[in-house]
Amino acid sequence: DVSGMDYTGGENRWRFCQFGNATIASNGADPIQESINTGDFASIDGAPVAAIVEVTSGFVFAFDTTDDTSGHQPNGWACCALYDQEDWTPSEATQAATGIIIDTPGKITAGRALGTNIVAYKKDSMYYGTYQGPPVIWAFNQISPIVGAPCHEAVLPIGPPSAHRGSRSSGAACRPR
């Protein structure tokens, strides 16, 4: 129930993911929010604003982020502390982390779990995120400099693999292995 609550999303699309009993929500305008079990949504103190949220391997990921330290980073990502969606302060001890993906131009347009890892998409490129542990936490390596996804909804979460509609005019979908 969101009656009586103030939201500033306007034209921004709400996106959701499930992390245990917490439903996580983001819209690119408000701080990341959560609803535990059937409770109301509430902002998570210290969480970034994010256009995209996704879950893998005990982490909630945020993409196209804005925070008080770095401002808006369309090519930015953040992950919460391991198994703690309410802790977003970067720390080797908790494994909360932030970063940017700048090897190719543009903002991050999608992010989807791929098994225990995660794929970050830009319009015309893809990056495979793998868990490294401290001090790196997560590393993102380029998969393709020419195939990407136009938006988060173009990447289908279909289990361990994912299928997506590329941004090129060929219309071909690819399935990372």
C-alpha cells in the first residue's frame, strides 16, 4: 500500500527485485526502498538512488547510481553489504562496494544476474561481473564492445542464462553462456 506516501518518480519507471523477504524497489529518482514481507515501502538509509536493482549471490546491485559522495554516475554501480540490503557504505569488511564501468561510453541500461554472477549492459556493450572477494569485491570484464541492451526490460531473466534484445538493427538476440 503506497497511499499517503510521497514519491517523486514521475516519469521514472519503478523496478523491483526480491532479496529474501525484502522486496527492493528503485526508480532513478528516490533512494532505494524496501518492503519487508507485506509492510509499506520505506527508503533505505544510506542507499543510493538507482535506476536499476538486481540480486545475485547475497548482494543487491544498483546500476546508474546517484549518491552524496560521487553524485550521479550513469555508468556507476553499487552493491550492498553481503546479505545486508540495509548497508551500502563501501567497506572491505562488509563487502559493500561501488564502481564505474568506463571502458565503453554510455550509461548502464540493464543489469541481470547470470548464475552467481551478474551482467551489466550498456546500449552497445556488455560486462560480466564476477565476485572476487576483498579487496576488489566485484570485477567487471567486457564481454562485447558492440552488443548491448537498450533498456533493463529488454533482458529477460530466464534462469541461469539470459536472453536479450540487442540494440543493433539486426534484431538478433544473444544468449551468454
